[in-house]
Amino acid sequence: MSMLDKLKGMMKGHEDTARKGVDKAGDAVDKKTGNKYESQVDAGQKKMKEQMGNDPKSGDDHPPRT
């Protein structure tokens, strides 16, 4: 079992909390770097959220990846 599979298993049922953590971490990086890498941070946040599956509150129609 890969590390990614273990992390996905740990997040099961806690996707909202994980999304909030991703947002908070991205905001912290933006603040620390003076938004110098904002586009890269946003892209990383988007990719992580895609890996977690769709957010029911965002209206995202894409099915979660398995």
C-alpha cells in the first residue's frame, strides 16, 4: 500500500476538514511569501482537492478519482 493510499484512507469521512486544512496551508504560504507564488499555490491546492474528490458545496460535477 502506497503512502497516498494510506493518506486517502485516513481522510475517509473527513474530506471537509482536509479541504479546510489545504486552504489554510495555502493561505499561510501566500502570507509568508507575500503572494509571490500565489498561482503555484492555488494550482497545488486545486490538485490536492481533486485528489480528495469532488466538493459537494462547490457544485463540482466531476466524480472522485479512485
